[in-house]
Amino acid sequence: MRKLVLMLAVAGLLSAALYAGWQWQHEWRFVEKTDNAYVHADISVISPTVPGYVDSVRVADNQPVRAGDVLVTLVDSDYAARVAEAAANVVSAQAAIIGIDSRLLLQLSLIEQAEAAAAGAQAELTRSRRDYERLRALRRDDVVSRQRLETVEADFAKATALMASARAAVAAERQRLDVLQSERVLADARVDEARAVQSVAEVDLANTVIRAPVDGVVGNRGVQVGHYVRAGTNLLSVVPLPHVHVVANFKETQIGRMRIGQRVRIKIDAFPDTPLEGRIDSFAPASGARFSLLPPENASGNFTKVVQRVPVRISLPQDHPLKEWLRPGLSAVVSVDIRDSGE
């Protein structure tokens, strides 16, 4: 009887060994497997961009939301006042432009007036020059008296001075025009500055209403009415369910024959009877240790070689059977068929 039992045991062990050898030869050696895998999602952490007191919280924990839905509002009275002040500054700056434009029109009229006066002075100068030249020629022939010549000469000098004064007046009026045009440019810049300040104030006012950036479910809600929050304070999270993926951390010795697009068999620990099939989507650009808070420094001290793990992102089909049940953080066991050529 003992011999029979021993023979049966040996036969069973041989059968198991043969089966394991056949499985390894045809299946197991072509499969890379790890239980260091978890369900992930691109979770949006909601934070305000402006500080303030929380006026209302429009959502509850685990509540589904759509992109654009209001999540939280802040007290906006200060921001509304800043918008009103900025709008008034814009109106004031525009009024300054209107005043400068009126002065420009007046200055153009003054320039025309000065040019007309200069033209009159030029005509008077021409007449007095001709009178002076004619009487000077007659004086050489003693046709006119010296007193008459001196009178005409004085008129000519006076006309010359008036012409110089008229030209200086035209130049001064044109310089005033240049000054006004410079003030106009500066006023335009002030209007643009005031409008920019108004735009910033309006953006800040709009940011007092915090909306959902994506479709998903609210979680990790820690904000309450009356809280004072600063820019960047974590208020809550929006988990973009059911859009999830799996991240599997394979050993560096396992990824040599893995390729993007290869088929992946996924077994979620919470749903062991419902296996899923996915595809390798991408490989992390570095090992997980490189992205840790304190990455290892192997160049100093005693060195102990540790097998590194590389995160591999695995995408799931849109219509998988656990679409409504998967949550980020769930554990999984992942098997990759390296016989698949992938892409």
C-alpha cells in the first residue's frame, strides 16, 4: 500500500512538473506579471486663484458634476468694488483723451493763425524792403531827403523784426502741438493701462466663482462656508470617473521586451471574477525611485544594488465591464503578453 501511495505521489509530481514545464514553454515565459499595480486617474485638485472668505459650497462629497458646474463661491464684494474703481479709471482716462483732442484742434487753429500772421509779416517785410532799396537808390542821386530814407530804413528793420517774431510764434505753436501729441500718446497708454487693470479686476471677480474643470465626482472635500482660503489652497478634488487607467510598476528586468500597444490582462483585487483586458499606453521616463522625495544617491557610501521598478501606464477600453465600479487606488494584478508585437 505504501509503495502504491509513493508511486502515485511520484506520478503526480512528475505530472505536475511536466505540466509546469509545458506551461512555461508555451505560456509562462512569454508573460511578465506583477501585483504592484493600481488603478489611477487624472484627478483635478481644485484651488482658488484669489484669496477670500468662502461664501457658499455648492457640492457635497461623492456628488457627480459636469465641467463648468459651480463648486465653490467666494465673497466677491471687494473684487466687485475693484472692478467699479477700475472702470471709473478707464472713463477718467478716456475723458483726458477727449480734453487733449479738443486742445489739439485748438492748437491747429492757433498754428493757422500764427502762419497767417507770419504770411502778413512776410508781405510787409517784402514791401518795406522794396521801399528801402528804391529810396536808397534815389538817395544816391539826391532825389529824396536823408530823413525820408531813414524813416523807410526804420520801417524795414521793424518789418524784419516782426517777421522774426511771427516765425518764432509759428515755431512755438508747433512745439506746443508736439507736446500735445506726446500727451495724447501718454493718455492712450494710460487708457490701455486702466483697461488692463480693469481686465485683471474682472478676472479676479470671475475667479471668485470656482467651477469644475472636467466631468467627474467630487471627493476629498475639506472646504466649508466661512473658511478663509488663500490662492492655491486645496479645496476639493474632482475625480474624472469613469475615465481611469492602471499603472503597473514592473521590475527593470521585466520591461526589456515590453512594447507600447501590447495586450495586458488585468485582475482587480476587488473584482477577482471579472478580468479586464487593456493595452500598454506608455512607459515612465524614469524609474519610480528617481521621482521620489529623496532619490537614492548610489555614488556615496556603501552600495547595495536594488532592482528598480518602472511605472507602465495601461489604458482600458471605454466599454470595459467595470466601467462604473473602478476607483483610483484599487489594487490589481497585471500580466503582459510579450508575444504581442504591440504597435
